[in-house]
Amino acid sequence: MGICRMQSLVANVKQMIKLNNKHQTDVPKGHLAVYVGEIQKKRFVVPLSYLNQPLCQDLLRRSEEEYDFVYPTGGLTIPCHEEAFVKLTAFLRNA
């Protein structure tokens, strides 16, 4: 993926963060609510710093490919299994 494509991806996520923060007052500053799951979506609140990690950027690319930043839940939706996302966030928290 080229630098311009990644900048576009990050810009779209930043815009979504601004929109979500206006509507979700229970999300602490520096965090983002995301919806994860294949069929039934579960809401997670994660630190924004996770978005800089290569594994998370891969998930963002998959999300863009699947949803083109138009999410059925109204928030950033990540197409992966909930268990895999929980393991990823545990890994990032301990890294």
C-alpha cells in the first residue's frame, strides 16, 4: 500500500473518530469505540495508540475493503472474530 493510500485511510479514521466522539460520551479521551465480530458485533473501547500498530492497520485496511467506511453499526466496524481481536488487544496492551 502506498503512502498516499495510508494517509487517506488514516484521514478517514480520524474523521470517524471526530464523529463518534460527538455521539459517544462514554468513550474516554484518547480512545475509540469499535465494533468487532463476524455476525453479531460487540463494542470495544480501545486506545487510539493501537491504530499505529501494523496489525491494527491491517484490520483497518480490511475494514475499508469490506465496508468502504460506511458502517452498519454507525461506528468503526472491524471484520474479524471477536476472540482474535481480544487476543490482539491483550498482546498490544502487554507490548
